[in-house]
Amino acid sequence: MKSESPKKALIGLGKGIVQDIEKGQNPSIEISIRALSNVSFDKKTKKLLLGEKTSKREFFNAGHIKKFVQTLEVAKISKDLIDSSKHASLRDVFYMTKRTIQGTKINIVDEQAETDNAIEDLELITDFSREQLNMNANKMGSVAGRVIIEDKGDAIDWSKLGSGGWSIPSNVEEIEFKKVSAKYVIYMEKAAVWERLHEDKFWDKQNCIIISSQGQTTRGIRRLLQRLHSEHSLPIYILTDFDPYGIYIYSVIKFGSISLAHMAESMAIPDVKFLGISADDVINYDLKKHFITLKPVDVSRLKQISDYDWFKNSKPWQRQFKMMRDFNAKLEIQALSSRGISFITDKYLPEKIRKEELID
């Protein structure tokens, strides 16, 4: 059963360790396995679900002890942050953890990836998100549109924030939507494309919201997209490069990610649609001359994605995958600029949305 608060969950973790010690048992932590082997696709909800497979991490086990200590160290930091009503970045947590164990030459952590993994394990153990545990990622996204929000008492108008737009925080749970005027939302993987749409005032002309990150979308952006969809019934359209990685970004937003399947309920948006770039756009807009040949790693990633349960029975997507293999090439969104600097805002996007040339 989920604890009433993150603090109580962390205290419960500590008490469990103490009880093992008092009973003379090997202190241990049970953690759900975060891997494709423990993830299933629910066809009814169209979301990834974390399975019931778990692993036990023990203190008196040479193969487990380092991760065991890292998890407890991060748990301690989280409780201290909650007690002081402060938040730390993921990088802060890394440096707060990074030190040499007294009397040894061993560091508790050597790379930030270790603390990042420990934080994700702590989410599984406590059933609370890292944001609820007072640990936040860096801001890595921008948004613009006819929206007014309240954030910690400040009214913020997304239509009046200059060329940079509103910088999307890691934690968007506390923002309150005061006014939302939009017909749909476009999320794009590339900041440069967002800047083109923003400079052309696409959001104003088309009465929509534009959101971007730089590459893989952040959790804060995914949660913001889900809130706009669920609370304001806005359609979400995804604009990425025509390559395996762009399609994976769409997959993560729609179905959830394998490593964060435990958070699919609060992040996945099964109703999102893929706007482009598609294989059909290559033909319709004569973009073959801008192809980039697939590398072996691209081909391998394409095969992996096409075999996912949530894609392998989809005829529209299998058609896209086949065309990419036949092309033996990928294509960037910016290839549309060859038709004119504002072609994407004046023609490509308005026509595709009007004709509903979308892939589910």
C-alpha cells in the first residue's frame, strides 16, 4: 500500500533496514526490475505496465553492496530535502553523494548515472516520483501559446515571454491553468524548429500551443502535455525527425518508456498522434535529395522498435518502417527549409493538420 507521504515512505524504508539488522538478517531492499523483460503492453489502456518481477539488493553481497549504499544515501538526501522544504537538481544530488568512503579508496559514486539510477530505484521503492522526493531535473524545454498559468503565486502569460518562451520546469504539478485558449498542442523534438514556429507566431496564427525540448523529451514536458490533454481536452501532435530515434520519442510520449513504465499512468498519452516527418512526406514534398544514409546503429534501432509489441501489429507503422528500410535513409525536420524558410509554418503544418494526415 502506498504511504501517505514521501517522507513516511522514506522512513518506512529506513525502518525496514533496521528491522533486518535487529533480527540478525542480511539487510535488503526489494526493487521492481526496470527492463523490457518485466514490461508488458496493455492493449486496453495502450500503456506500458511494469510487471511483478523484483530483485533483492542485499548489503552483505559483494555484487549488491555499492548500489545498496547508493540507494540509501540518495534516500537520506531526499529526506533531508523534504525536512528542509528545499529541492535539489540531479547534478546537486550527485555531488552531495560523491565522496570517498573513510578508510578506503572507494567512492560511493563515480558518475552521475549512478545517482540517477538510484533515484529511479527510490521511485519504485517509495511509489513517489523524484519530483515528489524533492529532486528535479534541469529545465530543458520551451512553450508558447495563449495560456495563462499561476506558478507559486506568479501569473505567467505564455504569449508574452519574448523569443525564449516559458522555460518548462521539471515539476509542473503545482502550476494552475488560469486560461487556456488553443485548439491543439504541437510537441517538437528540436528547439531550432520551435524557434522557427515561434518567430513566425505560428501559435498565434493557428491558435495552438507549441512545446519543444532538445532531443528526448523530459519528464516535466511529458507531464505538462498529459495535463493539457487530460484537463483541457487538447489533441497532442508530435513532430520529429524521420528516423528511429524520432519515432521512439513519439512512442515514449504515447505509450510510456520502458525504464519508467512505473510512471506510465501519470505520463503516457495514448491519444497522441504522429504529425511527421513521415515517409509519405518524403514523396509528397520531394525530399529524397536531403536523405541521410542509415548507419548500422540506426538499422539496428529500427528493427528493435519495429518489434515492440505496441508497433508490430500496427499496419500504418509497419508501412513506415518498411519505407525507411527501403529508403535506407533518414530525414531531419529542417529539410523542409529547402522549400522556404517558413514553408513549415505557412504550408506543411497547416495542411497536414487540416487534412488530418496523422499516424496513430
